[in-house]
Amino acid sequence: MITHIDVDALPLKLLEMGCLPGNIVELRHIAPLGDPLFLDINGAHLAIRRETARQIGIETSATS
């Protein structure tokens, strides 16, 4: 779950696509060279660079 974001550092498009506190994030895939990251945020599929992902605070949860 997203806990906080740096609004000034994130592109507006990510905010419009649901990259907001309280929304669920799932890491789907990491590109072979480690960048970009492919995420699912509340049903929206996004590819973002690690540099951008660092501006998004998340709380992890264990899944079974």
C-alpha cells in the first residue's frame, strides 16, 4: 500500500493513474537490467523507473 508520495517529484500522469496514498501496489516484473519496474496500482499497469519509484513510500505486506 502507498503510504506517502513526493508530489513535487512525481509526474502528474502517475497521480492521475492512481499513484496516491492508500492505494494498493503490486510489483509485477522487473526488467532484465533492473530498470524499469512494472507495477499494478489499483488495476492500472505502469512501468516506472527506479528513480521515480524511490519517491513513492510503500508499506509491504506478506502474502500467502
